Amino acid sequence: CPGGKRVSNPARAFAMYACQRYGALSLKQIAVLFNLNHSGSVSFSVNKVKRELVEGQWLSEVKQLERELYIVK
């Protein structure tokens, strides 16, 4: 991010969540994949998506991803 400013990118945050949830990657591994210096940045994004899931957001994306990954519930 230019100037060190945090830029909100919901799709990127969801991708980080998916890496942890479905890829069983650690926060540190995800930080490396997303070119981040701190795993805390990943934790912040993943927890934000988790809170949004409880509120009913991301449901269609989760269903689509699980369908594509052949996850049956």
C-alpha cells in the first residue's frame, strides 16, 4: 500500500479466509502468499470475514466455493 495506508479489499480478505478455512494454512503461510509482513494483518482480515459470515454476508460465495471444492454438508 502506498504510504503505508491500509486499503480495504473485501475479496482479498475472503481469499485469506478461504486459505485458512479450506486450505488449512497457517496465518504465517497466508501472509507469505499475500506478500504481507505480519500474520496479524491476516488475522484481522480473516476475523473480519468471520464476523461478516455471522451477519449473513458471504453466504453465496461460501456456497459457490464449497460447490467448486466438492464439499458436501
